Amino acid sequence: MISEATYQVTLEMPREQAWKTLEDLSQAHNYVPGIIKTEIVSSNKQGVGASRLVYQGKKRALQETVTDWDEGSGFRIRLHKGEKDSPFKNAFFRYLIEESDGDTTRLTTTMGYTPPLGWFGILLDKLFLNKIISGVIRDVALSMKHFYETGKPTTPKDLKAIKAQLA
């Protein structure tokens, strides 16, 4: 059973401008909370098969490989460590941008995964795991909005202020 967590924000920019930032796979450390470095590890920097390592510490890295690419609209990446799925089975992240009203763009971030531990994991997911992951996905979307609109990496202080404005 695939579980998903999704969050949507409106970017104050045209879709073409948002795409120029989104298609640059080397930028994740500027908007994913907890990521300190992004390293492209494939020969292609975009499109299906492009792969990057995202570091949460000097030695702790997660690999992300593009499995679907829709030029100008978004892509889907598989989360893994080598050949093994990580942090969950069938884990993926999807970024989608669509035109919105005026010169704005709707950004949708989604993480999908199969909860571990069979039926017990499904229960844990329904009780609290999906709520935690949904919060993380919300933070990614809000951080992306900040980075895209300001051109400045999103700091923990920035994210805290953004979330306080929403409360």
C-alpha cells in the first residue's frame, strides 16, 4: 500500500521562471530542511536517470534518481541508497508546477512510500507517521517558495518565521 503526503503553495512567479530553478537538481540543499549539500553523481544533470546525493551530515547521504521527467512541469525521483529503497520501500518524491492565476505558479510537493512492518506499519502510518511526513513535505514546499522567490537559501530561522505567519 502506497501512502502519500502532499502540500501545495503558490509561487509569485511565472511557471517558466519556476521551472528554471526546479530543473536544476543541484539546488536541493537550498530548500530541503536538514540537507547541507547536494552532489550530482550521474553524467546527465537532468532528465530520467539523473541522480544526486543529498547529505544530511558529512557522511549521511541519500540517493535520489529521476524516474519520470515532464519538461517544464516537474519530475519524480526515487529515494534510495544504492540499489535498496530508503528510507522506506517504494519511496519517491514528486515535484509538480502548474500555471495559476496571473503570473503565479502552483507548486505541489508529494512524497509517496510504503510503510514498513506490514499491517502494523500501515496502522502506525494512519496514527502518526503520515502526519509527521506531511509536516516535512509542507516544510519542503514552504522552503522552496522562499528560495524561489528570494533566491536565498532557506534557513531554519526563515522556515520558523514562515510557519509562524501561517498560524
